[in-house]
Amino acid sequence: MKVRDLLTLFLWSIMLSSVTLTFSFFMSEYFYLIYFFWIVTGLFAGLLIVDLKRVVFCSILSYFLSSVFMFLFLSLPVFLGTLSHQVLGNLVYGQNLKLVFSLSFPFMLLTNIVSSIIGGYIGEILLASYS
């Protein structure tokens, strides 16, 4: 993997997790717009990575990395020690795992893979036409 691919993977994961958490908590009435942003993010990342094998691999990796980021963002009160009891910390961990899984599992993964493959295909076509 190139450094550009790793940077794209990292930024892709940050974008997926921040969009998902923003639309699920702050703009819940516009929750269906989240699919648009997932598709745009996947298309753009596919255009940057271009190679279809790496695109599929990076899309799956970005899904797992964004799930980890979402869990870490949601668990910050426990990590910073603002909860006074250990039982509350365990409750927050359990609820965060459920929330991250329910927000992201079927739709974010599938949308991410399909849109990144389309973006990689478009990137290969554009790269071949300019060569």
C-alpha cells in the first residue's frame, strides 16, 4: 500500500464515522441524507485509490476503522473518567457497541463497497483515457 492509500483510508474512515455520528445524533430528521454522504465519500475514495483490488480492501478496512472511531468517540466519557462508577462504564461500553453496530452494519458496509467500486472503475476509465 502506498502512503496516499493509507492517508485516503484514514480520512475515509474519519469522514464515515463523523458523518454517521452527526446525522444520528444532531440531524436525525435528515437521517436519509447520510446515504448520500456515504456514497459521495466512497466515490471520492475510489477515485483516489483507483486500483479495484485495493479499493475493495480499503473499503472494508475503512468500515472497520470507522466503527472503531465511532466506538472511541462515543466512549470518551468513560475514557476520560467522568463517570463515577465502573458499572456505568460497562453500561456505556455495551450501549456503544450496540449503537455502532446498529448504525453501521448492513447499510454502511454495502454502500461503502459499492460506491467505492464505482469510483474506482470511473477512476480507471479516466486514467486510461488520459494515458
